[in-house]
Amino acid sequence: MTAIKKITTFLVKDTSILPLAIFRMAFGFLMCFSMIRFIYNGWIEKCYINPEFHFTYQFFNWVQPFNVKGMYFIVVIAAISALCIGLGLLYRVATILFFISFTYLELIEKSWYLNHYYFVSLVAFLLILVPANRNFSLDVKLLISRKLNTVPNWSVLIFKLQLAVVYIFGGIAKLNTDWLVNAQPLTIWLKAKTNIPIIGWLLNNDIAPYLFSWSGMLYDLTIPFLLFIKKTRPTAYVFVIIFHVLTYFLFNIGMFPWIMIFGSLVFISHNEWNNILSFIGKKIPQQTNKTCYKTKPILLGFLTLFFTFQFLFPLRSHFLSNNVLWTENGFRFSWQVMIMEKNGSAEFTVIDKLNCKRWKEYPKKHLNSIQETQMSFQPDMIWQYAQFLKQEYAKKGIIDVAVFVDARASLNGRVSQKFIDPKKDLASLNTIDEIYNFVLKLK
Amino acid sequence: MTQIPKKIFLSISVLFISSILLFMSCNNEGISESEYQIEYTRTEQLKNTYENEIIVLASLFIKKTSLLKTSIVNFKSNTTLTNLATTKENWLEVLKTWKQLELYNLSAVENSFIHFEINRWETNTENVNIFINGNEVINEAFIASKGSSSKGISALEYLLFSSDNNQNVLNSFTIDTNYNRRLDYILALSENLHLKANELLNLWENDKISFISSIENGISGSQNQLTNAMINLIEEVIISKLGNPLGDKSGGIIKTDALEAARSKSSLLIIQEHLTALKRCYTGAFIDNDIQWGFDNYLTLISREDLDISILNAFNNCQIKIDKISNPLSEELLQNTQNITDLQDSFRDLLILIKVDLSNAIGATVTLNDNDGD
């Protein structure tokens, strides 16, 4: 038997649907809560409606917000479809709707980029491909879908792999001098958290940032393997809970810890669930399928390509820049999670080339505080804002302008320094990638 | 995993974590002492700022607005040049106190928008004239019902400094059309301002526990809010109070009428008072006592004395640039623009140190938006 055949046999081998169904429920209900929270916190207005200008993603400039009612409608659609995913109701439609609506919301505004939003989009996409509603769901109860007791191995494995990608690249991102040698940014963050009950007193110790940095790196690099291995899984899952609960209390980290804690449930097998349930005298019997679920070979081929991309794409930052934290070239979508404290300040000068008139442009005139903060230390956003200013002046009839930026940034406790070449006319740069050539070297 | 290796594995994990905790707890050199220092510093800094600056200034503001009100009552009953001069002096005292207190537009006070009611620059002179020349009875209730751009310190300035010539100003209260209503309006403005001053103190007194006890470092933490308040005020100086007059918005064309409080020629004084308040907020040196807890102490405790020195130098540089200007800003803008540009640059340097370096060093959240981080 060839290696490919062996792998294929392993991938299509039957496994209990229980872990997949639990993952589906955890993800769906958590996302429903997350969407409701988004509305409750007034973030629809803050993120989508109030800004005069949106920092769109490269190649996705066409993604623009609708009006207030439209945006509420989309977020409500996302919340309802997430709930349906959790319930396993109209599953296929719900997963497609959730993936489209959530990804659309994510793509509108770059200053709100979060690694876990990207993760949610990826998981939502993968959920479309799997029969996670074929048991423990309303679809089965309502006879919309036929019940399955087992599913092919790949349908559970893909979520494990996706979680492993987050951890592994999150760990690789920590293999740098700031994190390991200088224990930054944890030195800054932990000293600022000494008021936390119970462990607050520990955080002020000089050793604490090093302990947290190294253990964080080791955790990220090892936890997916420990979760994969049956023998170490129980202990590993306890570590998952401890680690993420700790990060929740230490940092302003929103939904991410809960997504990782609940997402990691996919590693727990049917037998292990029964072991847990035995404490309350319950058991979910393992049965075989009456109906057969067939895997299309093309799907396996597509998933191979998908994960090849997932394992290669995050590495691009290593080729694009020698310090991704400073240049942020390739920073997004590469699982650089919680690894820097960066602050900046930027102001622009617009010069009418025809008559040498000059205007100072302070970003707060057009941007809200989160946009201004994020833009001040991200070169591509600085370029986008310069282009926006160029367009604004063109609207006023001032066509031929030069736009310069006076930007300073501070990374992981370093003294602030000039960030972008102040002599470069940003309006003259035609593509977003050119701006990285004018990021000044970190001293 | 069989039971024995599993137990061994768990025991080793527990032992390892316990050892680290024990080791750290035994390290008295770093932990307990400096832990208490940091806790003490942050709490004491907030307490110091609240008790020795915010409440002191808010109480002083009540006193000053009361004096202003009294002088306007006297001015109304005896409308003379002498009483006009006294009223102007008292208005200036109100302005000076306010321009220090203005820094503290945070927490419950910020949410109440009372700062707008007290001083919204610039005043809508057209509306003020419409109200004076109208028919409605002018009293405090009338002023309270009007928008913030028709009242407060700016509206008072407009009425008291409507002309460079004091006799002309006096005429506006004695012989010009509707002079009686103008007197009513200025008195009602002073009464409203005094009430607002009392309201402000009440707001702060009610917010005491929340302000002092918010020692966390998140967006709602008071130290973080103080940092943001400092950033906002410095930006206001750079963008509005100096930038607009310098022509930042008008293609480099100087705009003396864009100066704050240009009528009373107090524009430079306002910047001086802001600087004084900012430096005191940073150092915590509000009163003359041995321990003056401020951001500087916090930086020392986290071994960032270098940054403390840079910030103090930046404050001193701003002061040097202010001292270099001997004329009112409206004149200096036209005669010696470079001095104003230098002053703006000095505030810009200060801004970078507070907004970028200080925030980075203390891990402050510069923005007030919590976007769910990761």
C-alpha cells in the first residue's frame, strides 16, 4: 500500500461523530454570544457606522459597510446562523450564512483585525464541509438529515489541525529576542497587573515575565502535540484551561481564551467523554452507521491544498521582513498573537505642489481613536490614510499634492523613534507594498 | 496513560509549579517590598491627584466664580469703569483656574459634558446678540435652557472684552441698544457658571471612590484615564490652540482670530495654565509636601528614570518656549511666527513622550475603545 493510500485510508476511516458535534455546539453557541455581545457593546456603530473612512484589506477594497439598519441586519443574521449551528438546525445554510456574514464583517475594517476573527472565519468555512449536524442536532430530530453515528476521520482532524496551526505559529512567533531574552512585552504588561487578586503579588517579581514568556512559548509549541497524544491529553486539556483562563484575567483579551478552551474540546474522544460522564453515571453508547457517509476524493484534495496554504502562509513574514513586529509586513494572518506592546503617533503634511501651500493633517480629524491608534504604527494603514488625504484634497480641487508623515513609534519598551521616512511623498507610492521600503530601521 | 505514570506526571507538574511559586514568594528583594510600592504608588498617585489637585481646583473654581458673580452684581448696580476692571480681573482669575481644571475631563465628569457648559470655545456671538436683542426674560433659567456655545467663560469674555477700548465696553452696558438686557445676560451667565462650578464639584465628590479605587491598568483604570486626559489636552494645544492660528488648516495662512480667548489677549496665558496643570499632573507636585506621588515615581519604580528625565526636559522646553514670547499671541503670530512654531514643536515633543513612550512603558491603553483584543 502506498503512503497516499495509507493516509487516505486513515482519513476516511470512521470515527465517532460526538467530538465533532460537541465542537459544532461549542462554536455555534459561543459565536452567537459573541455576536450579541458585539451589538450590546455598541461596536456596530463604533466599527462600521461612525468612521468616516475605513481601512480596507488589500484586494478587498470593494468590501464596504451598509447603513445602520443593514449592518444590524447582518450581525443579527450572523448571530442567528451561529445559534442554528449550535442547535444543528438548517445546518448547511447556517454555516454558509455565518461564514459569509462573519467574514464580511471582518473584512470591512482593518483596524479591528484580530487573530481570533480570522480563526473564526476559517473554522466557519471548514464547518460548511463537514456533516457536523448528522447527530445531536435538531436537523436529525426534525428528519431534515439522516442520523450518522460515525463520520470520516478527516472531518474531525481538520479542526484539530486548524487549532494546531494557531498554536504552532503562535509559538514560532515567540521565538525572538524581545520575547525570550528581554521578556517583552510581558515585563510591561505584568508590572501593570500587580493589582490582580491572588496572583497580583507574583507578577511584580523580575522573574515572572521570563517565566511567563518561556512557559508561554513552550505551551504554544507543545500543546497541540500533547492534545493529539491520547496519554497526555487529559493533562494537556487542564493546561489549556489554566493557560487561557490566566490570559483572560491578565489581559484585555475578549473572546479568544474561550474560543480556544471550547475549541480544544474537539480533541476529546468519545471514550474520554464517556469517562467524564461516568462521574455522573451517564454514558453515550458508541454505535456504527446504518447509512454510509462517502468522502469525495476532490474534497480531500482541496483540504490538502487548504492546509498546505495554512502551514505556509504564516511563514511569509519571515521572508518579507527581518523584524515583523516593527515593520508589520506579513503580520496579519500569521498568528502573531499577543507578542508586542506598540504605540505610535502620526501626523501628516499635505503640500500643494503648484503653489507650495501646506496643511497639517491630524488623523483625529477623520479617524476615530482606535483607527488612529492602529494606523499610527502600521505602515500599510499610514499609506492608506495618505491616499485618502490625497483624494480628499482632490475633491477640494487641489489635485497635485505631496503627502508626508511624521510618525514615531515605540516597540516593547524601547525609546520611540521615527517610523517612516519623513521625506518620502506617500502620495507618490502607487501600491501599498511600496510603503515597507520606507519603514526606517529599528534601532 | 496507566495510573502510576499519570500520577507521577501530575505530581511533577504540581511540584514544579509549587516550587516556582515558593521560590518567587521567598524572593523578598523583588516582590513584597516593591509590590507594595507599586500598589501604594498607583493608589497614592490617584489619591494625591484627586485630593490635592482636582478637589482643590474645583473648590477654588467655585470661589472664583462666586467672586465673579459678586463683581458683576456690583457692576450691574454701579456700572463704572472701575467695576468693569474688577469684573475683568475676576473673569481672568476664573479663566486661569479653569484652564488648569480643564485637564481633568474624565470618568463621570466627561460623561456629563459639563465641561462644554462651562467653557465651549469659541462662543456663538451671533446667538448671544440675538438673545440680548430678543424679548424673553433673561435670567439663569434662560441661560440654562440655551446651548453651550452661548454661555460659560467664552460668552463672558465676548461681553467683557467686546472692544479694546474699555469705554466702548462700558458703553455697551450703559448706552447701547438693549444695554439693560446685556447687563441681565452677563449676570445670568455668571450665575449659571457658578451653579455649574458647584455641579462640577458634586460630580467629582460623587466619583471619589470610583476614581481612587480604579487602580487597574485596563481602559477604565484611572491612571490610564489620566494619561489619556494629558494626551487629549496636549493635542488640543498643538492642533487647535496653536495649529489653527498657525494656518495648519488654512494652507499656512495665519489666522489670529483662531486663537482661543484672543479678545482678552489670554491665549498664551491659557497655554501656560495648561502646561502648569500637565506638569503637576505628571509629577504629582500639587502641594508642598515630602511625598508627591505622580507618574515620575511610577517610572522610577519600573526602572525608567531615563524616560522620566526626558519628560521633565520636555516640560522645561515647553516652558522655555513660552517664556520666549513676550507679546500676546495675536501679535507674536504676525511678528515672530517662528516662536509660535517652536512652541508648537515643543508640545509635539512632549506629546510623543506621553502618548508613545510613557504609554508604552506603563502599558496604558491609549484608546478608550476596547475592541476585544487577542
